[in-house]
Amino acid sequence: MSTKPGSNGDGRRPLIVAENLTAGYELERERKLLTALTSINLTVHEGEFLVLVGPSGCGKTTFINVIAGLVKPWEGTITYDGKPIEGTSKDRAMVFQDYAIMPWRTVSQNVALPFELRDLDISSADKKGIVQRTIEAVGLQGFEESYPHELSGGMKQRVGIARALVTQPKVLLADEPFGALDAMTREVMQGQMESLVMEFNQTVVFITHSIDEAIALGDRIAVISHRPGTVREVIDVGIERPRLAEGEITQHPRYAELREHLWGLVKDEALGAHADDRLLEYTGTDVELLQQHVNTPGGGGL
Amino acid sequence: MTQTSPRKVDSGSIASQPRIRDAGWTWQRFWTRYRFAIITIINLSVFFLLWEWFARSGRVNQLIFPTFTDVLKNLKIGWFGGGNLEGFDNKMLADFVIAKNFWATLKIYTLSMLIAIGLGIPIGLLMGGSKWVDALASPYVWTLSSLPRIAMYPIFLMFLGIGESIKYAIILSTAIFPVIINTWAGVKTTEQSLINAAKVFGASKAQVYRKVVLPYTLPFVVSGIQLSLSRGLIGVVLAEFLSGAQFDGGIGWLVFRAAAAFNAPLTYAALFTLAVFALILVQGTRSMEAKIAPWRQVTKT
């Protein structure tokens, strides 16, 4: 069931390649450097839906931040389309677990934000049309002038998704986007995510805690070990799409087998992470060496 | 991302009614809607009637506790003229005494508040945005903001002498720190995920500041201003108590002077003017906060 990273992808072009990647962040108060993930080798292919599962604190978010260009790697390389990732790019957009939409902006102002921040060669009339179509695509028509505090959690995340898709990025990065939603909304959003991905053949890197969500959405699933995180296994899901629109994916013969296998892997890691929490052991012993690699402007705040 | 589910909800029976309808008039709704106003009117009427009765009952010396009607009379003369006031030797001085002093207070208060806000916001923004400015300025800001400002009066007096400028100094020194500290706190607590989102979508450092930090900080600035308006009011009355020897010494001076002349009705009338002014100020800034940051109002409740 497991494959070497990069071996799958139906001959599709590798888009994001991480080689021997180590990264982390600085705990300012404790004056410690925390290695969040280490020796990651992983390839994301064009048009692929890659899901990362793993226990909390395993560095999934750091990995997705490295891909986004928010965090610089300490060691190893990360490339996008053959070129090293050195900062954020219009090719890679992100959806956040806590939505991260601006409370002082209306829905359409939030969705239009990427157009304000990047100078794309699009006329303002075209931008308006694109914003409106994207809002309709995520099912928020009629709420263009609403403020986020007037929306439900699911609707807020639709704003987050619309904002990410409005510039038609090559890669959609999603950091536990449905983690804060209730179970019913979550299922609806998963179904809509799938039809969206099928429609646009969107490349997605998707983080989740949920094994069921991973199987429902992913072409491949990378299981990340507890901290410092590394890739334990990459699994091909191999269930044809659409999986969620009609019928129950849980009835699929492969589902139970996949679930059991994944649960076995994740359970170990979750227990390991728990033990780690109690020890609170930081790797990153050679603090001074690592210090040279830390890049605060990308990761830190202002 | 449209729903692809083949199942359709039969909503015909529900949809036949419009979603928003007129609720109609009932006593119940009338009461729910206006009860605050009704209760307040009754409450205040009872309060002033009791006051009047207590002052007339002879249980208390009217020299220190005047009747409410006397206060109203003084309020009228003080604002609109047309009568003699006890403790003021001539009619010329008594007429419009509250109005004259109120305008004097309002002028000095408005000017020094504008200075406090105009200086406080940029200082707070700089302290929040730059670690260097923060490190350099914070010992002074935190010390001065915790020091009871009245303790600095002798120093102000040495430098500025008695006059207008010492009033500005006292008001400014009481009012500026809430603005600085609140602005600073707003910048410092800007949500990291909002900053990250802006960065992902291509924001430069300046854009992060303009599009995220400043709007996020705005409601903090408003509560800072709110706080500093009431601090400044303390400052202005204090300054007038201490330095207002001239006749347009301000409403604080008038309270002091009228009490010294044993004119209780005028003391209360001046105080009443001050109370109404303070109330309007606070309510005004509250509604300003609601307009500027509606999302915060909702998360509060």
C-alpha cells in the first residue's frame, strides 16, 4: 500500500518538491528553537489532491507555511515548478483553519483582497466580475455586502475559500479548513470541495486531523509522524471520483481497509505525541547553528 | 461549488410566506421596545420629586442642600441671564455665569483633547510598530501613566506659572496616556493569522500595516479616546480648581467659587451642567464605537 514519495502521480508533472526538508520556529519566551519537521521528502504533482494527516504539533502547519513561503526552511530544499520557494507567490493561495478573513471588510471586499495586494494585469471591471463569479461559485450570492460577524462558520470559510480561489492559483493550500465546523456543515463543505477540485483539476495540499476526511478527499495521503514531523508513509487512496456526490464512500470495499491501516499509523503517532508532550523535549540542540538558518521576517509577526 | 446533491427539499409550503413580515402592534411589543425610556422617565421624576420634598422638609440645611427648583432657577439665570445670584455682588457678573464658564471650559478641553489624540495615536502606532521606539519610549510612558498626574502640578507651576498653559499641561498629561497605551495594545495584539493571510496574498510590509494592523487597531484607538475623554474631564476640572482665578476660570472653578460663596443652588447647577456634558460625551463616543467597529459590538455581547 505504501509508495515512495514521488513515485505516484499517474505520470503527472511534479509541482512542489521537498527534499530533506527541515524547518521549525523560535519559541521567543523560552529562547529555544523548535524543530517542527525534519527530513521531509515529498512531492506534490500537478492536479493532485494531497492530504497530510498526523497528530497535533507534528509540523503539518509549518510544512504548509514553508510551501506558502511564509517560513524559510532551515535545511534541505523546497522547490515550486523547479525553482526554490523564496517567498509568497500568486501561484499558491491558502485557506486557514480560523478563516483569517478581515472582520472590517464585507464578503466581496474580503474576496477582492488578493487583487488589492498584488498587481495583476486585470482591469478593475474584470476584477469585479471575477469576484462576483467566485462568490457565486462558493454559494454566497446575496451576501456580498454582509460582514463576517453576520455569517455562520461555514459561510465564513466559504469566504476564505473564495478569497483563495479568486486569483485562480495553481496550488490551493488548506490548513485544516473544516476543523472548526460542525459535522453537518463539514460534510457539505467536503462535497463541494470535491466538485470544485474535479471541475478545475485544482492542485491541493490539505491538512486534516480526520482520517475520514483524508480518505474522502485525497488522491494520496501522507502520514506525518509526531514531532519533529517526518513522512512515515504515503498512501494511494485509489477510490474513483466523485466519491461524495452520490452514494456512501464508507460502503466502498477499499474504505474499511484504508481506514484501518491509517488508524494504525496515526494511533501510534498520537500516542507518541502524547509521550512527547509530557517530556517536552526540544530537538535542535545546536542552537547557534540553527539560529543562522532561522528567518524571522517570514515566519514571525511584525 | 454548487450543490450536486440530486435530493431536493420540498420547500414550496414554507416559501409561500415572505421571509420578513410586519410584526404588528401589541402592548407587549410596545413595552419591550420603549420600556427603557419609560422606566428612565419615571425613575428620574421620582428622584427629583424626592429631592424637592427632602430639601423642603427642613431635615437638612438649605444652605448646603438646596431645593431642586432653586437649582433650576440658578441654572436658568446662569445660562440665559435675567436675575441676581447669591454670592455674586452684581447682576452683570451673575448673568450667564454658567454659560460663560462652560464655554471657557469647552474651549480649553476641546483643544487639549485634540492635541492629546493627535499626539497619542502616532506615538502609540510607532511604539507598537517598532521595537526600537517601544524600547526607548516605554519606560517614560509607563512611569508617567502610572504616576498620579496631580503630583506633577508643582513642577508644572515652576515651569509654566499660573495661567492658560498650565491647564493645557495638566489636561494633556492626564488624557494622552490612554490613547497611547490603547493604540499600542491594538497594534501588538493584531491577530497573527490575519497578518499571515495578508502576506500569503502578497502584502508588503507597508500593506500589512495599512490593510491589517491599522483597521484592526482602530477600535482600540476609539476605546482609548473614550477613556481619555473622561480622564481629560477630570484633568480640566482639577486644573480649574487649582488655577482659575479669573472670572472665566471654567466650570470647575465655578463649582469651587460658588461653594466658597455658600451659593449651594449655583454649585449644584454648575455640577449639573458638567454631569450632562460628561454624559453626552460618553454616550456619543459609545455610539461612535458601535459605528466604527460593528464586529466588536457583536463579539462583546
